[in-house]
Amino acid sequence: MAGEIPLRNIWLLFLYAADLVQYKNSFERDVEAARDLPDLVGRLIAHVVEQRLRRNLSRGYRTRAAVLPRVRGRIDMLATETGQLMERGQVACQFQEHVMDTPRNRMVRAALDRLAARISEPETAHRCRSLAADFSRVGVANKRPSRAELGLDQIGRNERTDRMMVALARMVFDDTIPTETMGSTFQPGTDASEHLIRRLFERAVGNALRLELEPQGWRIAQGRRIDWPVDVSTLGMPPILPGMQTDIELNNPATGRRIIIDTKFTRILTSSNFRGEILKSGYLYQIYAYLRTQERNSDPPSLTAEGILLHPQVGGAVDETMIVQGHQISVRTIDLTADASEFEASLRQLVRLANSTSLRNESVGGEIAQLLF
């Protein structure tokens, strides 16, 4: 199924997922030439890094301690006296060095090393390998920084190229690019491609909604784990109880409205022997469980939370809604084979849905009333 989606639309999903949608009209040549998403990321990061190296990498300050023949920075009196350094004409100092070995540059070098080992396209892999060597020559260490280190290395408004480099590097280490590492990552191939694009789809929709809705007072959460409302259980039940995790959750504190969106990268309908095409029951049960298990009187939005099953469009479009035990549940499709403007229009339709009043008293209520009266 992934092969039916044009690469340009995968590129658009990638941009939304990486919070880089402002670059959607850039790098068209690299987008067209890329064989797959890892190759695309490698081409993009290589292009941006080559531009950055022409103007020199950004520098940062690093604290260093050393024994010197003259004072530099602050004197470490304890180390100086303990080592009796002054008798030998030396002094222990702590000072700031202006270096290129910053967390952001180490992150980019680590990403280049990883991509060089995993990209199947020889030319792109060679570019990544050469650029990683260039980083080494200017003193950037081959050590991936921690999240805390990256958090302290704030990127300024004018450092546009650095922002692009770091965002691409984060994607490499964020399970969005498939790898061959044993464990929780994914082998290249059909299954990996399906998982990869589903992850891109989920993150792209979530980030698009965040960009549009957060300025309007909404709170957007992605990947929130929720618990089963267990009152009593045997000792062996908790270890075998499956976990629950929502894909996207929208909350509006001002209106008390909550919407849970579950994204799937599969057909929304399946064939039935007796009724033609019907909704896949497992997905419907899943969104129902997300809504009903979280009901709590102490949390009023949970009592009327809405659910949306969002799938890519395969065949005809689907846009239907029902109310089940006080919860509005919608099933919708979005066309990923359309051009970029149509795809973004579909995302904006989701935004309009989130901003509109509940359908409970409008179209659905009207249809039910017509049936009853």
C-alpha cells in the first residue's frame, strides 16, 4: 500500500512530522531524485551541512580546567595550593573555550555516521561519510549528545540552517527512519515501510493540528498512555494486561471539549460476506475503549469526549458520524495521493472540525430526529 503513495506526499508528511513544513517548497531536486525516505533524509542533511560548512559551523562555549603557565579565566585556588603549582611557575585555571564541539554539531555528526551505514544509495552514503569526516577534522567529537545537553544548546532565531540540520538529525534517532539495529527498531522492507509511513502520518497530523490549534487555546498531546480503570484484579493480571496509548488527543480547557484521534495506515473498510464493505471491528472497539474506559465524574470532558478514526483514503472517501452512549465517534479518510494543496486542505478540515461546535445537536441529531418523528 505504501508504494501507491507518491514520494512528494511522503515528503510532505515528513515535513509536518519534523516541524519543517516551512521548507515544503525547497529541495525539490533532492525530493525527486530520492529512492526512499532514508535516502531522502541523507540527501537533505548532506545538502544543508554542505551549505553550513561553507560558512563555518556555529561555535559554542565549553568549560575547561587546565594547569597553565599564566592565568586564564578563573584560578582554582584549591587545586593550585594542593599541587603546589606556584612553586613551579604554574597555576590551575578554569576557563571558557570557544569550540565547534557543541551538542548540536555532535548530534548532526552522529546522524551522518548512522545514515552512512544504513543508506543503500552509494552516492548519498558516501556524501554522509565524507561530511562526518569533515566534522571530525574541525574537532566535533563522535559522541551523540544527551537530551539534556541538546536542551541547553538553544538555537537562535537567526540560525535557520542549524535548525534544519538538527531537526533532520533528530528524525534519524527518533525511530522515524528504519534501521537494521536489533531491538525496538525496524528492518528495511515492506513491514518497515508500512510502520514508517504510519508513524509519519500520525506525527504529521498531530503537528499540523498543533500548529493550527495551539494559538487558539487548544492543547495537543501525542502518544499519551492511558490506564484501564481496574478496581480489583488478581496478581497475575497487571503484567499481562495490554497497554493503551492514544495517537493524538486534543483538549480545549475553555470549552471543555476533548477529541481523541486514532490514526491507521490501512483501509478503513473491510469486505464482509453478507453486507459488502464494513468498518473494521477491531479499530472501532479500540476507539470505543479509549473513550469509555476513561470516563470519570471528576473529569467532565471525559464524559463527552469525541473519537475520530482517521485513515488514508483508498477508493472512495468516508466521512460518517454516530453517537454511542454519549460519545460522538467519527470515521474519516484523508487523501494522501492528492497534491500538496489538497492534502493541507484536508488537514484544515480536521481543524475546522475541532473548532466547530459538537455535531451532537446538529446533523447527527437532526438525522436521528427525522427517524424518530
